[in-house]
Amino acid sequence: MSAHNPPKPLWPGLILAMLGAVAFSGKAIIVKLAYRHGVDAVTLIMLRMLFALPLFVALALWAGRGKPALTRRDWIAVMGLGFSGYYLASFLDFAGLAFISASFERLILYLNPTIVLLLGWLLFKRRVTARQLTALAISYAGVLLVFGQELHLQGADALLGAALVFGSAISYAVYLLYSGEEVKRLGALRLTGLATTVACLLCIAQFLVLRPLSSAFAVAPQVLWLSVLNATLCTFAPVLMVMMAIERLGATLAAQTGMIGPMSTILMGVVILGEPFTPWVAAGTLLVLSGVWLLTKWR
């Protein structure tokens, strides 16, 4: 490389990736705090998406300026991806957090690369190597380790919570598997803006079907402020930060940097929520992170 074209420094991308991972992880903490004020999952996710909706509409319009209009095929794909990747995944995640700790939730969601690998094998007959199976086994052993503690602390509810959050991880993995072609056609930011706008509208519609309109803001003031924080700092901002990090670092390095996410959730859970940090949680977290790191390295 000539002196006139020095390599771009990595640190801006690394900082963006780390901040994005921490901000995403903060969502679980905010949801757990909101649940302390007696709100239910349907209302809580509606408030989050209601406050996020203008931001994602603006993102979709900005990213789509000067671009061709969406075809009928594009709209069908966007609606399907919005349903799977942001509506269903978000709702199952919020519902599951009512029953399990924020730390355990983050570890389950961090299994996402392993679920993408398994779905690729099941749906598209993609080859899975022995090394990849080893990485999967390490990750799932870590989750099972922490699950044992959750069963001890939360009782049978931990099983329901874990199943809901694992369903969320599967739903988002389906989004990742099928979004590749649309990302090439529309661009990552435009697709994210459109798909998330669809999800916001679905969450609002779900609330209108299941709850009386009068109850929309009949919640504690703290829930409203937490929902605003969730929509901005833990939903919209990290989407932009991670996208900009991927642009600077590439997807692999950005994903590896994102491993700070589960650690930050556990730390915030202990400090803010008073969740226990035991040797079982430490060992389970180490196994999950090691498995995902190996999977990224051996893919």
C-alpha cells in the first residue's frame, strides 16, 4: 500500500460495533425494569414500536432516496422479513423476559449463529463439518448449564421463558437466512427501515386487537420513559451503529466484536437488576462465547 493511501484505522469501526452490541443488550434490562411496573408484553412492545416507528420510516425514506420503487415481489419479501425478523422475534423475546433473567435471555439469543447453521443444513442441505458441530455442542452446553440455575431460581416458568426466547432466536435466524437476496437488491439500511416499519405496524395492530385503546398510555410514567429509551438507544441507534461497523470492519470482525454483548448484559443485570452472578453463569457464558467464536473461526 502506498504512503498516499494508508490503511484506514480499525478503531472507529470497533467502537461502533462495541457500542452497538452494548446498546442492543440494554434492551433486556429496560424490559425487565418496565415489568416491575405491572405492564404486559403486548403493551410494552407496542409502546417501544410506536416510539420507534417515525425513526424507521425516516430511515427507509432516506435510504431509498433516488432508488427504484419497490416491486410487488419486494413488498412481499419485506413484509415476510418484517414479520419474522422484527415482529415475531421481538414479541417472543419480550414475552420470554417475563419469566427468565436478562443474562439467560442474552445467552439464548447469542446462539443465533448456531441456529442459522442448523437451519441452513435443514432447509438448504448445506454441509456441516465436525468442527462446526463441536462449536455447536460447546455453545449449547453453556446454555444448558445456565438453564439449570434458572430452573432452580425461577421454577417451571424458566422452561416457558427459555422456549419463548429460543423461538425468538429461531425467528430472527429465519430472517437472516432469507434476507441476503433482499439486502443485495435494496441495501441493508433500506431493508432494515422497511422491515422494521412493517414490524412496528404489526405490533401496534396486535395491541389494538388484544387491548382497549384507552389502555395504551394507562401505564406508569416510568414505563413510557423506558419505552422511549428502548426505542431510541436500544433499537434505532444500535441498528445504525452495527451497520456502520460492518461497513468499516466487515461482517465477521463486527460479529466477533459483538461478543461483548452478553457480557455487558450480565454486568448490567447484576448492577441494575440485582441478578445473581454465580460460577454457573460464568461457566455457561464462557462456553457460549467460546462456541460462537469457534463457529465464526471455522466457518
